Amino acid sequence: MMSEELPKGWIFACIEDVLASDGLFCDGDWIESKDQDPNGEVRLIQLADIGDGKFRDRSNRSLTYEKAIELNCAFLKSGDILVARMPDPIGRACLFPLKGNEKFVTVVDVAIIRLGTKSIAGKFLAHSINNRWIRNKIENLQNGTTRKRISRSNLATIQFPLPPLPEQERIVAKIEELFSRLDKGIESLTAAREQLKVLRQAVLKRAFEGKLTNENVKDGELPEGWKWVELKDVADVSGGITKNSKRESYKNKMPFLRVANVGFNYLDLYDMHSLGVLEHEAARARLKVGDLLFVEGNGSIDQIGRAAIWTGGIEDCVHQNHLIKARLDDTVRPKYVLYFFISRMGRELIKQVASSTSGLYTLNLSKIEKLRFPYCFANEQSRIVSEIESRLSVIDKLEESIDQALKQGESLRQSILKKAFQGKLVPQNPDDESASILLERIRAERETADTKKAAAGTRKASGKQERRVSTRRGRA
């Protein structure tokens, strides 16, 4: 709601206003690593599981039922609304879809909303929380220095626009109809983008089989005049400079290219560091346009050996020891070699060289020197690079169009929610009972339930789970 004006029959309400007597609004539980058990029968739902309107179902942590009881955990129920109190994005909400009695708990940075049996439409509230207008309110109430989060007490202060119950149901039905269509479109676009990755690799495969420039090449054979060579045969391969505290006292400071600056076929020079360097080190590690750079090591096998070409974006720059530099001779075109080593065939060769008996994947100077690639004459390398780039440029443009369409899809999703909570998505029915009467009925039902409990003699809660379910209080 972009203004304080509401459609007729609507009202502003907070989360606690709409909880029935059997409702629940609390944080998840503080469950440490020592409390967890991979063989436990109670699954621990984590922040990674909470998507923006969808349950992601990504985690695999658990604990025993006995430990959950010992910690007085709040067990989740199917249909609970889970709200992520930490990024990204902060405040994202989804309905919990999994079923099972006392089978699921969640972490402390997830808020649990259980509306109860005589309340508003749960899906309506979940969509409302994911609306950009409410999300902005959540972001404005977040606190913390290094780790931003919104407290449950702050979340409880946020008011959301509430229509009559029948209109809530019509809004939810329309949102889900439109989101279903949108999701199908996004699914098709995502599949098309994945297909472009396959097409990109197909272009590289044909290039290094020699088929981009010679369609008569037989499968499994190199074209006539081609041969496999090792990198050391056509390049001077060298390491870089090791960073240490002593270098702070060196007078000669130079820009210093790090592993973080090197991606697959691109350099990110936005966050550059400088380093004290001795004259003889600078001569060895200074970068030159056309130098091929390989990442020596990375925790992920899919990232080890990623490569890029130095294009001279920063003057007089050196590189760190975890980047290995290959300075190619005049018979080899840097882009030709780079395209090979980012192709599937080249990546497989890098993985083979990087493997070890210990199961770890590492690269070093000698391993990089032994990397092999299909060598042909320089003029044919240039032709192949030209053919590759001609085809990849078309793929790049298609990919840009798809990415733009995906962004528009997300904007459309927010546009749908905006209209929904302005009362403009579905027709209003003047015969619908107003939201104010609905809230009054929910409040009266809570008071009646509390009165009955008081008359029967309130017994002390036998644990946090009972206390949470029988009241509407929880940790802030």
C-alpha cells in the first residue's frame, strides 16, 4: 500500500492481531552444532531453506527427538509461515509444506507464524510479507553491524493491509494463477539459458576438433598439420610474488593481481591491492599484455585452473604466487589457448593434471607446464578465434536478452503483489464482511478461549512448546 488510504472494508493489522487462540508467533530455536546429530529423526530447517515465496528444501541438518525435547524446541507444522530474519533478502517468507508430527524444528533466525484455526488466509499473509512495500519496512527496521537482522519484536510492529476474508481468498487465487503463468515463463527462459551454455561448449568443441574451419575432419582425429603440445613447449611459465608482512616496509609499491581478480575469461580489477616489491621480483612478476593467467588452487574443483588474459588494464602490475603466468611465444595466439582451457575438453585436462592420490586438487608450476592443447599454425589459430567469437557473440546477445527477460519477470512478480495489496488485482464485493469485523471476531475468540482456561484453572506450562502454543508470546 503506497499510501495510508485503504479500499473500503480493509484495515491495517499487525501479525499478533490476526492470531487465533491456538496461534503462534515466535522465533525458532538456538541449536548449536553440538546439539545436532546426522542420524537424528528431527530435521533442522535452516535459513537456506527459506525462499522468497517458496520453500527451497536445501538443508540436511538434524537432531534427535530427545534433544529437541530437552531444548524445548517449537515443532513446525505444515502451513506455518516461516520468515527469514536475516538476508538475503531479509524478510523473505514462505509456507512450510512438509508434513509430519514433531518432525521439524527451525533455527533462531527464522520467525514462525502459525495463524491458528480461526484466522485469516495464511497464503495471503505470506504474499503480503513478500510484497516490496512490506519488505522495505522490514529493511528499515533491521539492525546489527556485521550481520543484519530484524528482531521478532520489530517484525511484530509492522502493519499490513488486510481485506475481508473472502477477498483475501480471491486475491490469493489470482496471485497464484498469475504466478503460475509467470513461473512457467521463467522456467522456459532458465532452460533456454542452460541450453546456451551447452551451445557455447559445442562451439568450443568443434573449434578444437578443427571442424569450425574444416568440416572434413574425421571424428576422433586432429586435422592434418595439427599436433598436441605441452604449454612449456610454447610458453615461459612462471609464478608470482608471495605476500607477507615484511613487504609493508618496502618502498616500491606496485598494483598486485590476486586470485580474486581472475575469473573464467575475465578480470575483475575493481578491488585491487598493492604490495611492496623488490626490483628483481618486479622484473619476474610484472604482467605484460597477452599473458595467460591460471588460478593455482581453489576449494572447488570447478574453479581450480580458471584462466584469463592480461589486457593491460592497470599499468606496471605484478601478480601473486597463487596465479601462474604463461607468456606465450609468437607462434601461439593467447585467445586460442584461453578458449581451449575454458572448453570442456580443456577443463577435463586441467582436472586430470590437478588430481592427486590424496583426493585433493591442486595445480603448481610443473603441472601447468605439462598442460596439453591442440596446436596448429598461427594463421589458423587466428581464424579459429574469429569463428569462435563470431558465434559466441550471438550466444552472448541471446543470453543478455534472456537475463533481461528474467529481470522483467521478477519485476512483474512485484507488480502483481503491489496491485494485490492496493486492492486493484481482483473485484471487491460490497457484501463481504469487513476486515474490522473479522479482527474483532478473532480477538473475541482469543478472549473467550482465555476466559475458559482461567475458569478451568490455568495450569503451569510443562515446557516451552506448550507455553508457545497456548499463548501468543515468544522470544523477541
